[in-house]
Amino acid sequence: MEHIFAIAAFWLGLSVLSAVAAYHLRVSIALVEICVGVIAAAVAALLGKADALGSNLEWLRFLAASGAVLLTFLAGAELEPDVIRKKLKEVTVVGLVGFFAPFLGCVVIARYVLDWNLQASLLCGVALSTTSMAVVYAVMLETGFNKTDFGKGILGACFINDLGTVIALGLLFAPFTYKTAIFIAVTAFVLSVLPFTSRWLTRVYAHRTAAIRTKWVILVLFGLGALALWSGSEAVLPAYIVGMVLAEFSNEDTFWIRRLRTLTAGLLTPFYFLRAGTFVSLPALVAAPAVFLFLLGGKVISKILGLYPVIGQFRHRRDERWYYTLMMSTGLTFGTISALYGFSHNIVTQAQYSFLVAVVIASAVVPTVIAGLMFLPRHLLPEPKMPVEAIPQEEGADEEG
């Protein structure tokens, strides 16, 4: 048991260092954690202690997966239905272009430039077509854009983009079976009764028992996640939809959603982002940097060429268009999942998998850093709220009321 606590303490120590570095560098902590994970893996390999990190330990994989699931749920919970309906055309068009442009571009590069076989090329297109909901939401959260129409539009477009990725992965590589039908039917039923049951539990039990809403939501997420994995899908897929269905319910109590966010960002997501970084093999990239650069350029450039003119129809300021485009050019969660699916099913080789994961992680870092440093639309940032203790109160006012 002491071994588990020692590894957990080491990873959380890396997360604290990442938080300090993110503060001074003024970039998203999620991106710093990925880079710290890369460095930690490189140092461990240099010392011959690669296995000591414990990246593939079952309990650590569970914590990382839980972080991805809860972060994806929180991202969905930010998408207020009224905003999505108002921005339906924008998020649909941007999301679909955000999927098809890099999918087609990367398939062509993998097939005709890198000479990969057709199956591997299609898998490459799927893995690099994604937009990282985890990274985008983490950035939206830190900047405060998650509370603005601008940020919610980006999150909505991310959802459509990643939905296209999941559908493509299923249609191209995962045959439709009775398990898939059961997963879809059970998920549809759960989603239909979820708002009512959640409100009933809250009304009857929320103020009488300890954190029942959090336990209930995590129960639903883990239950549907287990069913998704059983059917051949991924646990994060239903999490986003659950978040959207419960968006109105979640926004009724901002303190509750803030506590859930603290649990997720404080304990779970550091394991996810750091672990993602540990899978990058620097020696492999150094041995064949051209492959990495071709694939990274193919993903980012095809995204920019496809999205920038389209986003210009909805956003007319230069900084808004570039920020929107670059955030949509990121990748991580579904890209890594798709690459791992391809490797596990012998669609891509270990070398091809390493390049795909490296490109996915690099695409989470490079566009986001550029967007934050060069194109941050500061005029859209929400005004900071005055601290409660700084608000003058009338003499004799009831501080508890």
C-alpha cells in the first residue's frame, strides 16, 4: 500500500510543480502537466526507471480515466441549451468542417506521403480529426470564457467535431453489434429520465445527506461508461451527453458544480494529463522527426485552412477568428483514444501509434499556447467579480441573509 501512496504523491507533486509553472508562464495548467509528463518520462527512461512512473498501473489508469470522464461531463454541463439553440448553425457548421478538413487531409498525407496502408491511413485521419474537449474546456475554465457566449460556442463546436470522430471510428472500424444496440437503448432511456430523477433526489435528499448529487452523477457516468466499454465504445462518449442533459440542472446550483470541479481538477485530471505526456517517446521522435512534422502540420494546417474562412462568417474580429480556429485545432482525449484503439486492434504498428500520440499531444500544446499568447480576445473576457468581503454593506444588514 505504501508503494501506491508513494507513486500518487509523486504524481501530485508533479501536478503542484505544473501549477506553479503555469502561473508564471501564464498558460493553461493542463498543457503544462502534459509537458511535465513528457519530461518525467524522458528522465525516467534515461535513468532506466521507466516502469517506476507507474503509467500503466490499473489504479492510476482508473484515476486518469475518471478525470477524463468527469472533465468531459463538466464541459457538457457548461453548454446551456438556450445558447446552443441560438448558435445551432455556428456550432454545426464549424464542428463538421473541423472534423472533415483534418480527416481528409491527414488520410491523404498518411497514404500518399508516408506510404501507410489504407486502414492505418484512415485510423490516422480519425485520430487527428479531433478537437480536445478536455484541453479546450480547461482553457475556457481558466480564462472565464466558459461563462460567455463566445466560449460556449467553441465548446459546442468541439462537441460536434468529436461526435463526428466517434461516429467515424465506429463506422470504419467497430462493427455494429447487439451490444451497440443495447448501449444506445439503455443510454437513451437513462438520458430521458435523468433530469427528473436528479431533481427529485436533490429536492428530497440533497440537504439531508452527504453529497448525494455528486454520488448520483458519478454513478450515472460510471455506469454508462462501463456499458460503453462493454459495447466496444469509450467511457467518455456518454459523459458529454449526460453533461448536456443536466446542464440546466447543474447551473441551478453553482456552488455544487464548483465543488465537483474542484474534485475533478484537484485530484483526477492531473493524473490524466500527466499520464498522457508520459506516453511520448522523445527518442522515437528524434529518430524520425519528419514523420512527426508531416502529421502535425497536416492536422493543424488542414484545420486552419478549413476553419478560418468558415469561422470568419460568425466572428469578424481577427483575434476572435484566430483564437477560435486555434482552439479548434487542438487534440487530446478522443485522439489518444482512437490511436490506442488502432494499436490494440493491430490497425497501426507501435511506431505509427507513437507518432500519432505524439502529434495528438503536440496539437494540444502548440495551437493553444499560440492562441493564448498572440490572439487572446481580451475584450470578451468576463469582468472579475468583486470579492464578497470587499462589497460594502449597509449598517445593520444581516450578514447571513
